[in-house]
Amino acid sequence: MEALASFLRATIALFIIIDPLGLLPVFLALTQDATPEERRAVFNRAAGVAFILLLLFAFTGTGILRLFGITVSDFEIAGGILLLVLAMRTINEAHYSVAGEGRTGIVPIAVPLLVGPGAITTTIVLIGLYGLWITVAAVVASFAASALIFRYVNLFYRLLGKTGSDVIAKIMGMLLAAIAVQFIRQGVQEVFKF
């Protein structure tokens, strides 16, 4: 039962960090001239790369930390601070901005929108908290949920509208801030053993 609770906490944390509902306006802006089929192909390509990248960090992230002599507690504190900054930016920005023109797909949709510093940090911290296999299962589940949302991107955007998507992004930002504080608290408690 504890494994299920850990899996759910990890999945929810990753889903909030990835924030597929909040990314809908960005994705639509980046693919505004695409047909629904082209839009789906762009998302599939970007999501595939993002998924593989996050799994790569899941399997090698703690090894990278060890290589540099960084403990999971150190990373929890640093990652929590980073997530808090990202949360504040999400809450305070009026909207996402998409600068310039160019290719869409791998950059910027896969990296940094789907898998940015927040998702990488969260994945590494979750491994320290819940173990590799629960975290890998959470990565799979959060990407499956995100893929389901993006499969129906046009429908979701019509239902939510720009304002609804912005409101969801702000709520996700507040939840992200709470997760950031949790990471910082857990890291500090582990470092100071109280």
C-alpha cells in the first residue's frame, strides 16, 4: 500500500512539473499553422525525446550526483529552490512567450517545455525519496497522462480557452511551489537530522 501511495505522489509531482494543461497555449502557438495531423506528429516526436531524456536522467541521475560528491539531500535543497523560482515565475507571468520562429518539436517542446530543469530535478529527487522503479513508473504514468491530454489538444483548448489554460497554469504554479517547499524541507531535515 505504501508503494502505491509513493507512486501516486511521484506521478502527481511529475505531472504538475510537466504541466500539460498549462502548456496547451504554448503548444498551440508553436504549431498554429499546423494541421491536426502535423500537430500530433510534432507532439509525438517531442514527447518521445522528452520521455527518453527523463528516463535517462532517472537511470543515471544519482550516478552523476555521486560523481560530483552531491548528496540527494543537497540536490533536494537545490532542486527545491530551483522549483520555487520556476513556480514563482509561472505564477507571476501574465502569459508564456514564444520568441522567434523556427523548428518546433524537439526544441522547445521536448526540451525545455516538457522536460526542463524542474522535471529533471524532480525525477532525481523522487528516486532518492521513492526509489528507481517507482520513479520510472511515475515517469511513464505522467507521460501517458500528458500524451492523452495532447492527443485531444484542440478539444481541451476549446473547452478551457486561453483564460482557462492560464488559470490552470497558475494553479499548477502554486502546487509546484508547495512541492518545492516540501523538497527543501526534506533536504534540510536530512542534512540536519531532525
